Amino acid sequence: MAIIQFPKEMKWGAATASYQIEGAVNEDGRGPSIWDTFSHIPGKVKDGDNGDIACDSYHRYEEDIEIMKDLGIDVYRFSVAWPRIFPKGAGEVNEKGLEFYHKFVDKLLENGIEPMCTLYHWDLPQALQDKGGWNNRDTIDAFVNYAEVMFKEFNGKIKYWITLNEPWCISYLSHYIGLHAPGYKDLQLATNVAHHLLVAHGKAVQKFRELNIEGEIGYAPNTTWLEPFSNRKEDIDACRREVGHYIEWFMDPVFKGEYPEFLVNWFKKKGVELPIEDGDMETIHQPIDFLGINYYTGHIARYKENEGLFDFEFVEMGYERTDIGWPVFPEGFYKVLTYITERYGNVPIYITENGACYNDEPDATGRVKDDRRIKYLKQHLTTLSRAIQSGVNIKGYLTWSLLDNFEWAEGYSKRFGIVYVNYRTLERIKKDSFYWYKKTIANKWFEF
Ligand code: BGC
């Protein structure tokens, strides 16, 4: 038995995102987003699922907040649906949209839960996509304008702001691999989008400072770790390219004001140019208050000529896998956190997402025994404790997700929640992992 203990001041939380839980897509003036469009195209989302109803949290948020209160979290990370605030992406503000988030944030605060707001968790207003989406620099201005409205409106209420969730997914997964909305497969386009996202992030941070908004601002890139199969240079370099595409590509510009040269050269060989305009790198290179880290999985990998974008392949090691097929790889979590700290200094970090997909269903008594999720959480929290002991500046840990929800291209077939959602009745059932997490939050330690 080992006792794993956490610092008293560390914050605990849970996370969700608007399109994945809210539903009510046509209510109170909300405009369509790219995910409404995408999910209604046959073949794009498993089983033809969409977010029209999702967890219906737009109507059930009070019940959800009761659940959070029972859980005892300090922080709740949610995202705002941009098309509720600007149904057409820009132009006139939809007051009803603001009203909803005011009611919601007030309720969180009443219950002693700190709101952590993500401005962009993938639901781009369709009207902006119609004009080129993130490939069009006008979208940067629209984003900053939307951010400004939110900052001013919620100044003093929301103290934690995240500009973007997972810019790698917004760019490469959605515009090169094509799995997420808007579903393109074009490397140059994806690279333009990635760059424009970083500029949008930098400009939003500048706006936040200029307006003197109370609180902290950061962003939440997704990370993974590939451990080289051998110490051969080609294996090491291949892993470095893939990991670098998540970490350096999206963090060097923010922390150092430049793109990593080894990847710029790699992309150049593929015929891809960076769409950098004068002043962009300075704009992106704004000090941030914290870094959000999302981590789920990693692999052992090795060089393979002409395989994918970066010439590598995963090596099967008989990993334990979650029900979405991702290897359980806690060692990678440690590597990511220590690597980032070594590379960028002692930046304050919130784990803004970490969790696992296990599709356990309620048993005959209505109980959801998701022991595998508890094990995953224990493994990753133990790893987090290792990182803390190693000097990584961890401020908080937020699990993904509070609720089972719309898992993007996987629809409702993949459950990440510590609370089960019955998608027929919309009933919520607290899983065993919920009770385990609740106890851990209360104690600030657990036993492995
Ligand atoms: C995203 C979430 C998603 C989760 C599990 C992250 O990529 O931010 O929206 O549900 O991982 O796939």
C-alpha cells in the first residue's frame, strides 16, 4: 500500500465543453456552429449522433451544479458556445446567450465553485466557416471581439480564462486528418489554421491585459508522449517530431516567440509554408498566467520511412487500453510535464483534462462499477504527484469529464464521465469513480 498525497493548496476540478453537453441548439437565439453542420452530414459521426440534445445541460445546469457541489470540486471548467453570444460569429451580441452564462456562472459562485471558462472549445459559428473559418484572418478579429465581450461582461466573476482548447485538434485533426469539423484534408490549410489560432490566442491575451481584467489567462494545448523504441537516432528523431508537433509547435511560439526549426524544415520538405505576417510572432509571444495541459495517452514508437506525416509507427506492447482504444500510458504524463518544465521554465500548470473512456453500464441495482476508471485516475494522479515532487509547478487537476457526453466523431458511443448519463431519459447516475474522486478531493490523498 502506498499513500499518495497532494499539496493542500492544489485545486481540484472537472471539465466539460459546450457542444458536448448543452444541447438546446436552436434555443434563445443560438446560431449554428460547424459541429451542428458536421454532425448532421451522414457518415461524419458514429451512428449519426449529434449534439442537438446531448446531456441537455442547457436546461439541467442546476442539477449538474448540485452534482459538482456534492463532488466537492473547487473549479469547474466549461466552455462558452460562441454562437450563443454571436449567432453569426460577429455583429450583434445575443443578450439571451449572455444571460444564460450569467445565470450559470452565478449559480457556480453561489455554490462556492470557481468557474474556469474556455472561450473556444471547437464550436465555431458556421457563418464564419462560410467565409473560410480559421483560414481567414478575419476570424482572428471576430474571436478577439467575442473574447472582449466576454471579458468585460464577466470581469470579476470568472477569474480563470482559457483562450483555446487543443489547437492541434482544431488545426491538424480537423483540417488535415479530417476527422473533426470542418473535416478538411489539406496540410497547408491546417498549418494556416494553426498559425491563425496562435495569433488569435496572442491577441486575446493582449486584450485581456489592455482591459485590465481581473484574474488569470492561459490556453490548453493537448499533449501526448512517444517513447523511442530504441536509442537509435532515427527512432529518437521520429518520436521528437510527433511529440514536437503537439508540444513545441504550439508552445514555442507562445513561450519563445518562434517555431521549432526542426519542424519548420520538415514541413518545408512537404511543401508547406508558414503564413507568418509582420508582427505575428510578437503577438503570439505574450506572457500567460498558466498553461493548461490535456493528457490522455502515449505510446512506444519507432522510425518508419514514409509512414504518415512524420515517418514513425506505434509499436504494440500489449498495452492496457481504454474503451476508445488508447493505451494507458501514465509514464508519458510524467515525461510531458517534466519536459515542458525543462523547456519553458517553471510555468504554473493546471491539468485541464485527464481521464478515460470506459463504457461501463449500470448494473441491476443501478450502480456503475467503473473500477478501470478509478485505476486510470490513480495511475495518473500518482504520476502527477511524481511530477510535483520533481518540481513541476502544478496548480490544479481537472478530470475529463464530469458527465458522459457527446464524444465528437465517436458520438455517444464513448463514455468519459465520472457521472453516467442515460441518453434516453437524461438521468444522471454517479459512478463509483465519482465517489472515489469525491473522497480523494476531500482527503487530498488516496491509497494505492
Ligand atoms: C477534448 C475533449 C474530448 C476529450 C476526449 C479532448 O481531446 O478536449 O473535448 O472529449 O479529449 O477525447
